[in-house]
Amino acid sequence: MTSHNMTWISYPSKNLAFISPEEIESFIASQNIISRLMHCYIAFFVPTGLIAGICILIIFIKNYLQHRVIENLDLFLLHFTISNIIMIFLSFTVISRPDYLKATHLACNVLSFFFNFSYFNSQYVLILMLLILLLKRFPPRTVLCKATQRPILCVGIVLIYAFCLSLTEAVLVGTDNYHLETDCQLDPLFAWPEYEITKFTFGFGIPSFLQILCFTVLLTKVAPAEAPALQQHIRTYPAAYIISITIFICHLFYNIMILFRTTFKLQKSIGTPKNELVMNIAEIVLFCESCASLVFILFFHKPCKDEILKVIQKCRRKNTANSHLEIPVTTMTHESGSQ
């Protein structure tokens, strides 16, 4: 593979060569938008996503300790949750926006590796979830069914596959100037064009095709007579389907912007501040999706939803009991006062 010299590339916001006052106003407006979106994400989405993720982990661990068994779907959701929690922690790199995190090429490449590892993990474990749900609706008669009966093996394969893809992406970031400091994004700007093409192909193109294929089979194939109705099946497992649709929409936006950035690299252009703004918005939308997916699991996956309802009922009972205890005390106080 031919090595690329990417020393020429930089962010449009770092090359301030304005010709007119309108361009200055446009630049300031775009910086304000990025800053406000970042503050909104850090203030609302990050705490919500982390709290939801921690609650999911506690519920799954508690259920496993009680029953000493974990359903295939629950194991995949647990794996998905851990990947998204890691993604949320990595998203703290946007906290300096509209400026960028300062790091060496090597440190930026390491961050990019872990980001891609979580990204590929969540994408392909989602495919496993959809496959499990298909096998729940349609009678399993293939070797594929035997494979899905070993969820630990499936998770192991996904981990190895994600590791290999992330390692490939780390190579495609480039091997020069590791000691130099740079403006760092989790998908580095100074990466070779092949980096974005590979990420689009294996991180969006193939997973999206498999998701669409699963949905097509689910909606068009005739289910056996003993199988539940399609609407009932979706109501039984809403979390995976909601997450799948959310991921597709958010990742579509992000990957389109990744491809746009690749075209600029191939044209030896750094783009405009507006292009940079939209790319930053797409990145924050991607991180918002990680937080939203954890909230969807917490409120729509049945074991998690049931546990939340139990906690709410316990709180109501305690409040009711406390209110009943306060009434006699108040009455006695009035009686002693009257004497």
C-alpha cells in the first residue's frame, strides 16, 4: 500500500484567511454552534447515558447472580452496553470544542484504536442480536442456529473481528510523525483516505446491509403457524429493533460526512468552516446515539424495565408507609398541646 504524505492537511478553522466580514461572521457562528452542541451533549446526554449504562450492568449482573444463567440476547446486550459506555468515555475528547484535543500522533492513534474497537463491536453485536431474534421467530434448522447457541463463542468472534479491523485502521492512520503534536479527533483528520473508505465499508456498509437483510426477512418471510404475530414479536423485543433503527440513522449521517472528508483529501482540499461544522455535528450525533441506545435498553428491554418498575413500587411503598407513620405523631403532638 502506498504511503501518503498528509502533512499538508489541517482544519479550516486553523487557516484563517477571511476575505470579507461575512466570512468572519459565518466562522464565529459555526464556532458558537459547535460549542453549544458540545455543552448540551456533556450536560444532558453523557450523564443520562452513563447512568443508564451503569443501571443496565447492575441489573444484568444481579439477574445472573440470582439465576446463574443469562439469556443469549441479554449477553449480547451486555456486550453492547459495555462497548457504548467505553464510547461515551472516549467522547470526552470533544470537551475542548470548538478547539481540538492536543495530542501526539501516537496518542491520537491509540485513542482512535479504542474508539474503532468499540465502534465495530457495537455494530456487529447488533447483527448478532437481530439474528437471535430472527431465530426466535422462525424455526432454527441450520448450522447457523447451532453457532448462535454458543453466545460466548459469538462474542469472542466479534471481539477478534473488531480487534483486527481496529488494528487495520490504526495502520491506515499513518506511521509517520508519531512524536509530533497535532489536533486530535477520534477519527483523525491526518489519516490516509483508505482509513475512511475502510471504516465506511466495514463499519457501516456491511453492517447496514446485514441489518436491512434481517429486517427484510422479518417483514416478508411467512412465519410458522405456532409463531407469534409480527406485532407481538416486535413488542416482546422492542429494544433491539429501536436501537437498530437509531444506529442506522445516526451512523448514516456520520459516514456520509466521513466520505465527504475523504473526497476533500483526494482533491487536496481542506474544505470550508461549514464543512468542518457539519463534521463536528455528525460526530456529536454519533456520541448521542451511544447514550440514547443505553436509555432505550434500560426502558424497553423487559428485564431492565421490570427491575425499574420494582424499584419505583418499592419507593412508593416506603413513601406511603412514612406518610402513615407521620399521622399518629402529628395527632399525639396536637393532643399534648391541648392538655
